[in-house]
Amino acid sequence: MTHPRPDLALQALADFWVDMGLEEARALRTWRPARSAAGSTAPAIRPPSAPRLPADPPPAQRGAPRKINNNPINDAKRLASQAESLAELRAIVEQYDGCPLKKAAKTTVVCDGAFDADVMIVGEAPGGEEDARGLPFVGRAGQLLDRMLATVGLTRQANVYITNLIYWRPPGNRDPSPVEMQMCAPFLLRQIELKKPKLLLTAGKFATHAMLNKEDGIMKLRGRKLSYMQDGMAAIPCIPMLHPAYLLRNPADKAKAWDDLRTIAKLCDDLGIKRGAAV
């Protein structure tokens, strides 16, 4: 049945589509059928068809997942496990290119001291002087550390082995990032496995938190007899120390450091660690 007023029917349909949110239907509101000279609607002219709802786009085609051929942390674990001695491990670390810090560093700073030492010190990262010379704790802070240790008969030449959490200097001496520490951690863990120290000393807050998984401030942790835990090894006694760089900035706290050194000396004697003559 033909609607008596097709123009009104089309207008109503246009209003419906506009109300449904299809802006394209507004064009129908302004459309009017052509009329003949007699005033009748011309049947030859057809109104535009009602707009169609857009079809759902085809699902996006996902490409095959990109394969990652190397993982620097896994590479570090694999390489560290291959070392059978501290000398081999040092050579492996020097050849390792997985840590971005190496690109800006002058040298790789792995360790210093006696390989057969019973006391192992872990610091944070190389500074400018260490980066230039390729040895840990050789700048002003390192020289102060040597003098501190000598007061209780400990030296890197005889009974102390020194390393860091990180083996390349961070730009601007900033703190190492968690990812950078994860890249270097397998080498540090392997050093401890090969070294089997009787006593660990952590220099400063950063190394203490990383090694002992503690969050207390260094002033609360310093001088305390704590334990370092590592899978496959017995607990190792560990004493946190104030970092010598901190003591250079805060000489009034050297008395605290002296108290800690006396604690370290007594624990060495209790553990059977041979000390030299105090200086």
C-alpha cells in the first residue's frame, strides 16, 4: 500500500535515523520530492536511500611474535657459570657486552686484592678514578678505606678481596639501576661461590641493601653482625660499614666507623681469620 504522503513518511524516517545518532541522515530532512507542473509528485525522482550502519571492520591480523635471540641477564648467568676460578671470571666479565654502562666506561672494574683472602668487601660501583685505573676503591675514598682497614691489620695485599655490585662507572656517578644490577648480579654471585669468604663487609647503604635485602638506614645497620644468604652455600657473616666516601663528607662520624672496625676485628678473631699487625 502506497503512503498518501511519501514526503512525510521519508521525513519521519529521517528524523528516526538522526535520533539514532546517524548524522548522515540529516540530508534526508532537507530533501523534497520534485513536483510536476500540475502539482503532483513526480514519480520518476527517487529519494536517496536510508543510510546504512557501518559494517564491523575485519579483525586485525597479528603477525607472528618477534623472537628475542638474546637476553643479557641469561647470558650473564650462563657465562658466570662457566668460570672455574676468579681469574677466569674476571676475564669473562671484561668481555661481557650485555650491560649498556660498558659503552660509556673507560675500563671494566672487577676486583682487587688477594684471591685467597678470607675477607671480602662489596661496594657499589666504580667512580672516576676507579674507571681510569680499572681497580675498585683507589680514589680518595679507597685510600681512606685502606687506612681504616690497616688499623685492624687488614690489607688488600694480604687478606682482603674487594669488588662492587657494578663493574662499569654509571654516568655522573649516579646510582645503578635495578636492571643494571641484575645484569651484573650473576658475576657477583659466582665470585662469592668461588671465593667462599669467611666474612663479608658491605660498604655503604646501597651495597648493604642489595646484599642483605634490608631497607633500614645504614646508620641502623652499620656495625651489626648479620648474615648473607645464597643458594647452595652456608650463611656468611656480614657486617655493614659506613662508606668511606660518606666519611670524607662527614668526618664527625669517623668515631662510629672506628667502633665498627673494632667489631670487625673481633669477629675476624672469632672466625679464625688471620690479621696482620695493626697500623
